[in-house]
Amino acid sequence: MARNRRVAENNAMNIAILTFDGFNELDSLIALGVLNRVKRPGWRVTLACPTATVTSMNGVTIHAQSSLDDVSDADAVIVGSGIKTREIAADPKLMARLNLDPTRQLIAAQCSGTLLLAKLGLIGTIPACTDLSTKPWVIEAGVEVLNQPFFARGNVATAGGCLASPYLAAWVIARSEGVDAAKAALHYVAPVGEKDDYVARAMKNIVPYLSEECAPTTT
């Protein structure tokens, strides 16, 4: 996979997690935690927000680590969900700031974040995953919604359900660092006593959408 070689040669990986007012903490913060299990120089993960601070659906206020204007330079972008996603999708000025390009970026979305990708024209005829509440809006946007937690085609991935955020993080890691690195990150955060089963179940959902170059080195 050319993308994996390019990242390795540059020794840098900049990942932005789009996080808006009303965001779901389980999307942005779990993905942030899993992605930061990769410990190497040049690996950078930030919460990219439209303003200096944003407040979650449960009243947790966080400080932006990067801006929406920075996402066009990111190697990978994860679009989290939240209770204001439909408002965001209807805001042309805000949507215009989301300069995403799947020809040179890994792009992933979770739950209502899938609606934003649909509105940006980044899904097209590709089927996608989302949560049950957002499903009617994504269908209305002309996208086929799958009854599964994760799906990817090329450089675009989607996931459905709050606790599917580790799947998106693992996909980004597998695409940039390899499957073994993704397994290690998941193993670290998995519940004690269930680690092997958790990793195996997660990777069963992810591996079918990886190229041979990203395939597991062990069974």
C-alpha cells in the first residue's frame, strides 16, 4: 500500500479527531486514547474543533488541540458524532471549513459523523455504518446503511455505535503502522481477562477491509 510506505518514509502521522459542540465523549476521547497508544516520534493526535473550547453532550468542556482549518493537512481524520450534527450539516460556512480529501487522507466517521461525510459527498455510492438514531438521516442523504459496526472501502471508513470508536482507531493504526500495532493498542485498552477475545473480535471486523500489505503477520 503506497500510503503506508509514504507515512513510514516521512516518519510522521498527523491525526485529527473532529470534535464539535455537543460532541459524544465516547467517540472523540476513546479514539484519542487508543490512537495515543502508538508511541513513536512524529505520531500526533489532536482534537480539532471549530472554536477554542467545545462542550460535550454531557457538559464536559475541552480545549481544542488544533483547528478545523488544520484538518486539510492531516494524514488521517476521524469525524466524531454529537447531538448537534444535523445543525453542523446545515451550516454552509462550517461545512466549507472541512476540506477532506480521501485521495490523500484516511477519513473515518462514527455514528452521526457519517452524516457529515455524506453531506460532503465523500461516501457517494459506498455503503456505510452509523447509529440507529442517525440511520434515517443518512438514508435520506442517499447512502445505504449497513447493519454492522464497521465498514471501509479504500481510504474511507465508517462505524456505528458509541463503543465502535476503537474500531476506527484500530483501522487508522493498521493502515499506517500495521496490524500488529493495531492489535497492541486494542490489547492495552481491553478489559482484563477478556483481552485476547476482545482483540480477536475487533480485528475480525477490521481485517476484511485491509489490503494484503496490512494483513496480520501472525495468526
